[in-house]
Amino acid sequence: MTLASTPTRLPFWQRFFFAIPVIGWVAKDLVFGDKNNIWFALIAFVSLWMSSALVFGLPGLYLPALALVPVIFVVLLCITWS
């Protein structure tokens, strides 16, 4: 008789994040799914951004870019940290 390894339980913040209806489903698929899913998520992100530019005009193009400034700032800090 062999012992089956018990699956490790995810931390609370990951379970909470993965429980968010649309964003969590995509994130869970990116983490635990196929490695090509990142390309599908990037294409969906760019398509939504361009669709918002078509629907809302220039504010639909500029406001998501403005919202991504803190993300890029953190990425730059992470790059320079190491």
C-alpha cells in the first residue's frame, strides 16, 4: 500500500484572489493551466484596452495607461532591486 501525498492548501490570499469571478478565473488558469494561456490573456487585455478606446475615445486610451503607471513603477523597482 502506498501513501498518497496530500495536496497542499493554498494560502488565504490566493484562495481569496482566485475566488473573484472573472479576474480570479483567468489568474487561476494562468497559474495552474497551460503555459500558452499567458498569450491569450495578453491578447484579451490589449483587445479590451483598444475596445475601450473605440467606445470612449481618447480617455479610454489614456486612463488605463495612467492606471498602469504604479505597476510599471513596481516593475522598475523589482528590476533594479536585484
